[in-house]
Amino acid sequence: MLQPPQLASDLQHAVEDAAAHLYVWALKDIPQDLRDALSDARHRETSVPGKRVLETIHRNINVADSEKNLVCQDTGIAVYHAKVGEHFPLHPARIYEALRDGTARATIEHPLRSNAVHTLTRENTGPNIGYRLPIVHWEFALDSDELDLKCVPKGSGSENMSFLKMLNPADGVKGVKQFVLESIVGAGGKPCPPGIVGVGIGGSADYAMALAKDAIMRPIGTRNPDPIVAELEDELLDLLNETGIGPMGLGGDVTVLNCHIEHADTHMTLNPVAVNYQCWAARRASAHIGADGSIDYDNAV
Ligand code: SF4
């Protein structure tokens, strides 16, 4: 049910506040699951250059924590995942406006580096906002009056290492594995490994890539609820770490922290597969916003 104008505007402000907080929080304070995965990688890595890289990442995170500063200078492109309950009393058009205003506010107030440019003229378009920026992935939930909001600032080094292939259906799962491996081997050290390999399978070309992005937004090591897909996640994780690319591409045992897959059913003559890489600075922060405007911050999801 939509709210009277004053209440709607209060709720829009609450969403804007949440977006402004999430963007900065994500950039400064990486989630515990990522800290654990990087620590595990540091202990597991046996190559000398690989160990050095992981030690440097460890020191980098400690400095960011103690100085309350950014984990990486690339403030990325602001990407949100918004899961809107059917009874959340603010229209998605207003939610989008709040996300845009919150992103701009965080950028100006902190201040943060502004990366947004017109894609042809390359002129800066504002405080990390612009035409169709920030990017929002939408999901809708039945029987809910809440908004679950997740902010995933996406660094360009890893986003540039995104790949899509329209496989032949006859290529099957073998073709999917081959494409993911070829993509990550080809990317080498460019996406700042070790990170999360997000794989989107099925749907259409555009949807497969959106699914790959959704996959990198999950907490590290979570598994797809479909056991067949979860098995492929485990298999790809092992195969990717056998490539020997290692931290920052300098060789080693830990090429990726994990591999997550999201999938959709597809046309019988389609077999799309997309890869979206998330770097070691896999920043992520979430908030649950109630219908009354209450905000509950949580970076475990
Ligand atoms: S890819 Fe990630 S770690 Fe590398 S520079 Fe960009 S944000 Fe930083």
C-alpha cells in the first residue's frame, strides 16, 4: 500500500541514508567472510611471490581498518541489489531516486573519487552518478513489507575481465567449464586475483551476465541451492585453483577465493554462459529497511 506523501518522503530519505552509508561502509570495511577467505588463502599459499601478495593484502586491510580508510583507491561503479517486498510502501521509481541521491551524497560528503563519465565523450557526469548510474539489480519478494538493499562497489580492473559466450547446446556442461577456465586463464593477473568468479548460465545473453554479477554478490563460499549447480561450483573452484595463476597472477596455489554460479532456464537452442570477476577487494554491505523507515545494517549477507 502506498503511503501519504509525507510518510513516503520520510521513507525515501531513509533509503537515501541507507545508500549513502552502505556505499562508504562497503568501501572501508570488508565483510567477515572475505576476511576469513583471504586469511585462509594466506595460510594455504605455498609460492613465495603468492604469499608476499597475500601478506601485502593483509597489511593493506589492517591499515584501512586502523585508519578508517578505503580498502582500495578505486571506489568503483556503484552497483546495488534491491529486493523489494510487495508491501514495501515506496515505489521502485522513488527507491531508484533515493539510491542515486545517496550515492551522490556519499561521494560528495566523504569525499570519494568520482569515476562516472559519459561513455562516448568521457566527461565526468557527477558524483558517481550519471545517465543510468548507479546500476540497480531488482528483485521482488512476495509477503514482505521490507526492502533488502545491498551495495557492491565494482572495481574496473575486475569488471574489465567480464566474458560472455553463446555456447552451442551440444557443448553442454563441458563447454561451460572450458569457457570459464579459458576466461580466467586469459585474464591472468588483470582482475586483481584472488577473488570471486561469478558465473551466469542460461536465460539470454544479457540475463546470463546479470546472473554472473548476482553470483559475485553472494557471501564467499555460499552454495547454489540446486545441488547440481553447487557440485559444478565445487568442481570449478578446484579446476580454477589448479591453473597456477596465483595471487595477482604471479603464480601460486590460490587463483580464486571461490566460484559462485547463478542460473536460469533457457531456450532449447541456447546455452549462454557469462563470467564476471570480483577482485580480492570484494566489497559488499547490506541493509534491511522496514516499512516504518527503520534501518538494520548487516554485511553478513
Ligand atoms: S580491481 Fe579491485 S583491487 Fe584491483 S584496483 Fe580495482 S577495486 Fe582495487
